[in-house]
Amino acid sequence: MLPHCRGYAINPPPIVLAIILILQQKTALLVQASAGDWARGVLFGAINPFAYYLVLLQAYDLLPAQQAQPLNYSYQLHREI
């Protein structure tokens, strides 16, 4: 991946969330959230991709290579359809 392209995948979600909060006039909720709410959000945000890859890699371990390899290459095609 090119160094100047790295931020493209992680920048849109917070920007879209900020736009939605502004349009719904709910920006005050960000200030009202407690430190525990923020910590819980960060924790779940970190667990989500970790758990996804843990399950994915375990599934690859269970599948024979002949089945896992085509699935790996066709996964993006299934998401696009």
C-alpha cells in the first residue's frame, strides 16, 4: 500500500458520523459521554477487528487448502455483488 493512501480507509467513518451528528443536532452527546462510555467504545472498536481475524484464521485452519485458497481470492467478489 502506498504511504500517502493509508488514511483513506480509516478517515471516512468518523467524518460521516460527525456529519450525521451535526445534521441531527446531537453533537452535545459527545460532550455528555462519560470516560467509561469512551473507554467502552474504544475497547469494542479494538475487539471487533481482532475477533474477526481470529475467527477468519481459525476457519482457514479448519478448511483444506484447496477450499480456503479460492475463498480467500473470491471474498471481495462476493462483497461487491
